[in-house]
Amino acid sequence: MDGEPRWAHPDITITRVPHIRANGKRVRRDQIDVPASFGKGVLCLIDRNGSFPSACSAVPLAPNKLLHTGPLDAFDKTTAGIYLIDIPQWNRTDMPHPLGRITTRPDEDGRVWVTTPHIKQLARLVRDNHLDAMPTIHDSWTGKANESLFKPFYEATRKARTELVQAGGDPYKAYKTRLSIALRLLWPKRPSQRSPFWRPDWRMSMVAEASVRHWAGAFRAVQEGHQLVALRNVDQAIFWTPPNTPPSTYRIGTGFGEVKTKFVHAGETILEGDD
């Protein structure tokens, strides 16, 4: 239910190629080839800072136990939880589906479970006439909504990042590692891992909120006329733009929700990942 995009424009070609880092470690990188029909330009890489903790600033959650509320006539803004819906039709080819990878895992009836951030996103798209209608809610587990449950966590991590990002080195690496562990404790990967919490719905809602913000930022840029080449996970977007002209819909900086930018030519290797 995370809704991460992992999308590439249907007209481009991406090839995984080997690469050796300066420290000798073997990795693989993506090589992106853009067709001539896109016109002159370069690849503009957008990298969002702190996507997950930033999403914690206002992620809609049900603090208490989820109750089985079954089929719903309409989404109730005062509640949060998980919802079983039909997959809305999305005909655009310049943007991935708003539900991201969720659409690739429907049940035998073609339905999918989504969390509140994606339900709210669909409602906004219907309001703005990008979708014809809200999908039917066939089943649900919900509770009273709270959007500030994780705000103290967000404030603390933002303060720590501001203090440590300039220093860098081991303290900043330790901060990032512990931040990741803290968020993962909501739904540990290993059943044997001990945790004071076990709320998969909170974990999925947090990732979904980050995915929704990521998608919405790219969509605003596309609406302004920018060409989206790829939308990766929850923090990386790639556009085809004139040199040194990132989309104005993003804020460049080192703070949460702000982005770093990098320009490379088509055919160069980018987006490094471990083998």
C-alpha cells in the first residue's frame, strides 16, 4: 500500500550498466537514453531531502485500534485507515498512475487496498477534474483521524538534521541510520525483531504520504510544461529540461521537503545502486 511510483516514461530507454566507485566497490547505474522527439535538453535529477520524516509532519493516521467499518458510500474526512477500492482509470502517459505500484497488485476482483493519503489524493484529483469520479469503497478499517500524531517526531528530526547536516561525517550518518530504524520499528522486516509498536497501517500511511507528495510535486511541474522522464520511489524525479533550469515548482535547499538538483546529459550513467 506504499504507492511508490518506480515509473519511467514509455518512450525512453533505461539500461543497467556496471560501474566501479572510487573506493573500488562494484555497483550498477542506470543509463537513460532520451529519443530525439523530446528536443534539445539535459536530464535534471531532483532529489528530495528527508521524504519520510517530512511526511510525518501531517500524515493522517488513526491513533487507536482500527474498526471494521465495511463498505462506505463516501470517504469521511474525519476518519483514517485502510480502504478497499477499484483502481481508477488513468489515461495520461506523461505521468504515472496516482496510486503508483499499488495498481500492479490487485486482487481477483481488480480491487486494491489503499491508505488515507491516497484516498485524499484521489479526492483532490476528482475535485480538479483529473479523474472522473471517486472509486467505490468496498471495504474499510478506520478510526478517528489525527494528522499531528507524528509532528513531535518530525520537529525533533528536523532540528537534529539542521544541526548535523552541516557537520556531516559519522554523526550525520548515525542520525540517518537511527532515523531509518525508528520509522521501521512501526513494521519490522523480521518477525523476531522486537518493537514497542506494531502498526503496519501507520508505516504504510507514512510511506504513502511521502509518495503522494512526491507524485504531486512532479505533477505540478508537468502541468507547467516540464517533461517528466522518470519518477523513482519517494525522493527522486528526473526531468528533461534546458540546461540549468530545474522546474520552479520545487524549492532548492537542504531542509526537509526541499531538493538537490543535478544536470547530466542523456546516455550518462546516473542513479547509483548497489549490486
